[in-house]
Amino acid sequence: NAALAHYSPSNGSSRTLSAREMYLFDTGGQYLDGTTDITRTVHWGEPTPLQKEAYTRVLMGNIDLSRLIFPSNTAGRTVESFARRALWDVGLNYGHGTGHGVGNFLSVHEWPMGFQSNNVPLEAGMFTSIEPGYYQDGEFGIRIEDVALVVEAQTEKPFLTFEVVSLVPYDRNLIDLSLLSPEQICYLNSYYERIRAHVGPELQRQRLEEAHAWLQESTKP
């Protein structure tokens, strides 16, 4: 049912999970110290070539927007296409917004910031989701969503960039490394180092050894 971008389960449409399909889960929670909104797509079996390429191109778009450096006072709509470029290169696209503001123990979809035409310019301190996707009618759906903080870039003049604060690995089973640029692979490796450094010790502190072993395997360079 993930081919429907905004699917909600019901008794009439629910299906049994299978290792032979892609599985998209959009998850999150609201806590006293913040709100999470993270989407990951996985395949526990053998993905088709189209599924693997589509997933990789969605990931490429996520990375390209996440690592972008842009001038201060830039509107989100100005940079939104960076998340779509890898899909556009092969004639693919997605029919929803690329991201939305995220509140601090407030609204999960919080205005006035985001990547649409009526959003305000991006400023340091704002939180936004970055969530490109791809949906094949009746077949499968892909979305990769992270929450990112707008921060000042390490540039001579005041420019901005994003710091991804969602620390969850991507599905290695679906990544076609041959499509990724060296810069995108470098970004992935740096991101995986951050996940190991921040999440690994906490899993060990809670004695979640199975989860820790999974994390180590999922964040190999």
C-alpha cells in the first residue's frame, strides 16, 4: 500500500507484510524535547532493478539537498529541485512536497517554512523535513525522510546549509553504489560515522545488544 503516498491503514485494505516486497514506514513521535518525523523504505528480499535504481535516485536527491550550501534569505522553493534532479534525469518524479517545517513539541507539519511557493525564506535555527520519494502505482512506494536543522555554513560570506538530525541508517540492500558520486558516498560514510558515535553508545548503555549489532552492520563504510 506504500504506492499511495498518504496511505492510512484500515481493516479493509490492510495487507500481510512479505519479505518479497518493499516496505515503507513513516514513523515519528512527539516528546517534551522535540518532534520526530522519519521515513525509511526497506526490502528484506531481492529488489527488482527498477526498485533499486528508484530508491538510489531518491537517496541521491535526499543527499544532494541535505549537503547543499546556499545564500542566506533563500526561499525553500528555490532549492527544492535539488531533491528531484536525480529522478528527473531518468524521467521520474514524485507528487508531493519535498519537506515541511517541524515544530518543537508542536505541529508535525508546521508553517510557515518549507519548500513550497508560499513558504518563508530559510533561516538558521529552522527545522524542516527533507523527503523525496517515488511511487509506482499499484506496485511500490519509496520515501526517504529526514529532519534537518538549517545552520550557518563554513563559508567566508554568510551562507546556509542543513544539518541532518535524524540518525537512522538507509537500507544497504536497495542502494546501487554505481549510481552514487564520490561526494555522495563520502556524505554517506560521514553520516554513518555520526550515527555510530551518537546512537551506538546509547544502545550499549541500554544493553540492546541485538540492536547495536544491527546498527554496526548497517553503518559499515
